[in-house]
Amino acid sequence: MKDQENYLQRQSIRLREYDYTQPGAYFVTVVTHLRKNLFGEIIDGQMFLNQAGKIVEQTWVNIPPHFPNTSCEIFVVMPNHIHGIIEIINDRIVGARHASPLRSRGINGVKPGSIGAIIGSFKSAATKQLHQTRTINQEKIWQRNYYEHIIKTSMITSKSQIISHQIH
């Protein structure tokens, strides 16, 4: 009962007034359930992906076709998590295709086209693939939440603005 109470009382780690659909770069970490090493192993400082890790890697690479206003080129799959930078290129809200259904205000109030919607879609698609291929037997693959850090907003949008800011 205590666990259920704690679950219901968790506070959001997101910035309260920040719009996570706006253009910018976001550093994201998604961790496996109970931090289990599911995606491979590190040998002599090098990551070797197993079949599950390759599926997770491919799912990450496939984020932009489902969210055309994103770029996800910088990432690394580790034994029990994935780190990546998701860049929202413009503020055109585009919903996921083939993974999570579109809603005006998605599951648990997640806004379509937001970092939360993108991560939710990624986790859903990866889980579906891992279960369909019977690569992982456990039901839960991911921790409930994810970590994000805003690393760049698009307040400065052109080189002339950057030069102007440097001169003044």
C-alpha cells in the first residue's frame, strides 16, 4: 500500500512552465526496468550490443520518420539505458505514426510532438519489437519515467543574431 501511495504522490521532474514541444535540443536518458542489463555488455571499454540492443538502437534511429520535425543522430545504447540528444527542429506539432496513437492531449496529459510523446512512442515501439521478436521475456522493459535536460533552446535562430549577441 505504501508503494502505491508513493507512486501516486510522485512529483513531475519536468519544468512546470516549459513547453517541451518548442524547438531545441534535449539530452535524454531512458533506463531499463530495475536497471537490468538487457542490451549487451561492455568489454575492454567497448559496448557490444546483443539482439535486444540492436532493436533498441534501430528504434531510436527510426524516431525521425515518425516525428519528422526531429533529429536524433547523437546517441549511445548502454547495457541498461540509452543516452541521446533529440533535437526538435521546428514547432510544427507532428504526432507519431505507427507507434502511439495521436490524441489532442495524449496519455497522462502528454502533449503531442513533445519530448514526452517522442520518448513514450520510442519506449512503446521498442517494447513491441522486443516482445514480437521474443528477444526479451520480461513484461516490463523500461523504468516508468525518463531523464531529460534542456541543452539548447532555439532563441537564437540565425548566424546574424549570434554575431549580434557577440558584439554587444
